[in-house]
Amino acid sequence: MAVTDEAIEKIKAMIVSGALRPGDRLPKESELAAELGLSRNSLREAVRALSLIRILDVRQGDGTYVTSLDPQLLLEALSFVVDFHRDDTVLEFLAVRRILEPAATAMAAVRISEQQLDALTAQLDKLGEDPSVEDLVACDLEFHRGIVHSSGNSVLCSLLDGLSGPTTRARIWRGLTQEDAVARTLREHRAILDALRDRDADAARSWATVHIASVEQWLRSTL
């Protein structure tokens, strides 16, 4: 094992064991290096690596702290990584969304508040019946983000937020080239919203599946 990897594993072990908790300040570099049996250089490299993936927060002049370890913070690294996807993997991202997002939508059906439902309705009303493709896709992202957030599962929300980026271009492409794509998307949004208002988890799951599968099927037919 490379010395930097060893240093990362040792700091990770401290966090996992509870020796270091969210918000804790790490001991001074010289003290921590001696405690873990590491060189200061390897410790410094490990700290730099862990700060990049939001495990540690290096504050100049103040020290190094364990972050909140909140799922949304930690999964930001996922968003960065998926930006490097190849075009031929978009279908795989859509397939993952088709598995996760309907489940989150079903969970939201029993948790979402009337105020949140009214906000989603106002969002669709503001968009109108004949939006541009770009406005529709932007609304689509916010619409689904709002629903997933209402599921009450922060990990699921962060995962889906990170996975939405690679499919954005496909949705714009579909809107520009497929007849009735805009109107169909609007109808599906309304159907999802109606199911949520009815607190019908099964219908909400089904409509969310249809909504994502329609993009997936269109893309598969064009590749």
C-alpha cells in the first residue's frame, strides 16, 4: 500500500471508529503523524486528498476539521465524477434513475406537504403550455428535485441530484427532435403531481417510471 493510501486509511479509521467526530479538529500535524506512525509528508497528502472529497476541511490559520459528513456534502464528489461520463453511458444513467426516482416519488407521496404541492403546481402553471425546450428541461430538473427532496431521504436526494446532469443533454435533444415531446412531458408532470395530491404512492411510482422510461426508450431508438 502506498504511504499516502495508508495515511488515508488511518485517518478514515479514526473517523469511522468515532475517535474523530463531525466538526472535530484534528490534532496538530506533528502530533497526529507521530500518533499514526506516519511521515508528515504522507499525512499532508492524505489530508489534501480527504479535503477534496469533503471529508476534511482545511482552514488556513485555524487547522483541519472533520466536516459535517452530511450525505449531500459527501456526494458532491459524485456529481464531479459523473461529469466525465461518455455519451454511450447516458442510457445507463437513465436506467439508474428509472430504478431510484420512482421509489423516491412514491416515498414523497406520503410525506410531501400541501405547501410543497402548491409550490410545484405554481411552478408548472408559470411554465405554461408552450415553453421553450430549455425552460422545460430547467423546470423538469427543479420539479423532480423538489419531489425527491420531499421523500425525506437525504442520501437518495443527493444521489439523484448527482445523476441528473448526464441526462440533461438527452432531454434537450429529445425536446428538439421528437414530436409532441414537450406536451407529453407536461402531461406526465401533471399526472405525477395529481398522484402526489391523492397520496397515491403506487400511481406516483408508476407515472415517474413512465416519465423516465419515455426518455430512455426514445434515446435507445435514436442510438
